[in-house]
Amino acid sequence: MFRKLRRLFVIKTRFEACLIIYALALGACERGMAYVHQFPGYGGKLLFLAATGSVFLAGAKIFDCLRMEQERQASAGE
């Protein structure tokens, strides 16, 4: 029962990873716009860049971990 529930929260394909990264990007852009309105000028723009830049780092890490997991499964299957 818990294995089936746990499998729902595991990223298995690149498509699922892209959907998650897209959702992270939407949230980061929304938060960045709030920063721009709350802190006008360079401070808000820098916070916007920091919020959206973190999505690039998270996306790269998700893709790396997904590739590593697929390689591990392929080597274990041989």
C-alpha cells in the first residue's frame, strides 16, 4: 500500500521532470513579480533574478539525478 503511494512521488521520466520544473518556474516568476512590486528598482530585479535562477539550478539537479538513476537501473539490469 505504501509502496504504491510512494511511487506517486518519484520522478520516472524526463517529461515528468519537465512538468515539475515548469511548475517551479511559474512559482518563481510569480514570486519574482511580487519582489519587483514590493522592492522597486535594482533590489527587486536582483531578487527576481535570484528566484528564477534557483529554478535553473534545481532543474539541472533534477535532470542529473534522473539520468544517474536511469544509468544505475540499466547497470543493475545487466
